[in-house]
Amino acid sequence: MTTAKNTAYSHNMRTIPAFVFFVIVCCGLFMSPSTIQKAYSQTPAAGSGNGSPFGFSVYAQSGIFYGQSEEIVYWNSLDADYKSQLLWDMKPLVYAGAGASFSMNEFRDALGVYADLSFKAGIPLRTGIMEDRDWQNATDHSMLTDYAITENYTIRTFLTDFALGVSIPLKYRDRVFAFLKLGGAVSYRYFDWTGRDGYAQIDRSHGIDPSDPQIPLYGDVIAYYQHWLTVSPGFALVIPIRSRWLIEVSLNAVSGPIWVWAFDKHISNEQEFQDRLTGGVLLEPGLEVSYRFNAHLALGSYVSYRYIQNTRGDSRNRRSTGVYSVYSPWSYNTAGAGFLALDAGLTVKASF
């Protein structure tokens, strides 16, 4: 017999990789203002390239997510004991897209304004595995009673981001050496996953043992759709280096305005679940480095880490067959979700 606390299986979902945040922050902290100031003095003013304070850019973007999304069922609305946990891999999830940005007084000794809008779509691929763990013993919530693993296929992914804010020049000895961006971001994420071909183990009396027989699962076993909408304030430090390089260190963080709508379809037993979730904590540190070939063309690379946990809410279910199949009443505060993923990629930007 094997027993385990729920937290043992969500260790990876609960741990923020501190080294990511540490590296990103250090890039901004260990550069002296005098060195940055000297580099900035060589940086040509941005904008339209003809002396106008207004700038407009379009860009193409391609990257990957590497991490997991989490689907949770709690035993009741009052505690944190898991009844079920599903981990959906993005290892990796590849995407591509485009965006546009507008700015006023970018890299000038004046208060500036910026706005950015991007759209991206994922490429349908196998993106790892899906693991489904259940703790179905009513008297011992630490006993793992059900385990299933399937291949995880990402069917559709849509990503939309909008950012708006102001940029403030920072001075050292009356010379601008960097810019502080203050603003907010609205982010929408849609994921459509399907688990196919795998096996299951079940023992609800004594708990799962590694030697228990594996029940084969064939074809499409489970489908899961997840919509994320987040609104978060943030800041960034933008540092021009050596006339052509830009380094941007950023952090978005919020507790509260996070919404999730999710749909889980167990194809094998024709059962469907709907979740409506809200709240939680979002942390997203980021680093972007770009090189400007001239006033109109730049190449950039970026990396960020999105951590969302403690999003929780209501769930209901129904059988998916039958003319009169209807959803059960909403079960209050018994569902949850989490998202932890590294986001990295390349950007090619044309400015006008």
C-alpha cells in the first residue's frame, strides 16, 4: 500500500524557481548608474526615426512555454485536501504570433507613454503527459487511490496580451541613464488539451501500490479546456547599453483579479465538469534583451516565468449523454487551478 500527502505530488507546482527571479533582478541591480549613463549618451533617440516623439512598431514573435497547468478538485469548500489533481504538461508548447506597439517620448528626457498589443497561437503538438491522481478514500485523504497517465496533446492555444503605461526617465548627475516603466497588463490564455492512450491503476480500499496491475486506456480518454484572464500592475527597468542594446527587467504581480473558466470532459465515462474560479496570486518576473541594427529594425530575446496559485471556485457536473442530461447545482469552492511555466522566445521588430 502506498500513501502520500497531496502536497507531495504538487511539489513542482508549489515551488517558485528562485534562480529565475534572482538572475533577472541581478541584471538590473549590478550595473552602476555611471556606466549606464555613459552608454545611454551614445543611444540615438527613438521614435519615428525622423525626430518625431511618436513611435510605432510591428513585430513577429515565436517562443515556447515549458511547465504545467494544474486542475484541482477539493474534498470540500473548507479545507485544502485534494480529492483529485490533474497536471497537464507543456514540455514544450510552441507558439508564434505578431504584435504592435505605440510609444511617445520613448528614450527621451521626458515623461513617455507606451501601449502594446499581441496575439499568438500554439502549434498543435504532443506536449508531454497528463497525470491524474485521486484521493477517493473518505476516511484517509492522504491515501492515493487512483492514478492515470496519458499522452498529452495540445489541440489549440490562443494568447492575447495588452499592456499600457508610462515611462519615466531616471537621472544620475543630471543625465538620463535608464527608464522606469509603470503600468498594467491584461492577459488572456486559452488552452485545449486531450489525453490519449495510457493506463490507470485503482485501489480505493488499500491505496495504489507500484505493483498494482495497469489498466490500458486507448484513444481519447479526457479533454480539458482552460481560459485564463488576468489583470496585473507591473513595473520595468529599461537600460540602454552601448548605443544599440536594450535590457529590460520587469515584474508583474497581483493578488485577486484572476479569473478561470474551465471545462473537463471524461470521454471514457461520459462525464463533464465545469469550473468557475477566481482569485489567487500571480507573479511574473521577466527579462528581455534586444539589439537594434538601425532605427527601423531590432532583434530581441525574452524569458519570463508565470506563477499562478491558489485560484479557487465552484464546480458542477453532468453526464454528457441523454436528452435530459442537466448540470448539477454548483458546488461551492471545491475546484481550483494553477499555472507554472517558463516563457521564452525571439522577436523581430520593425519600427516606423
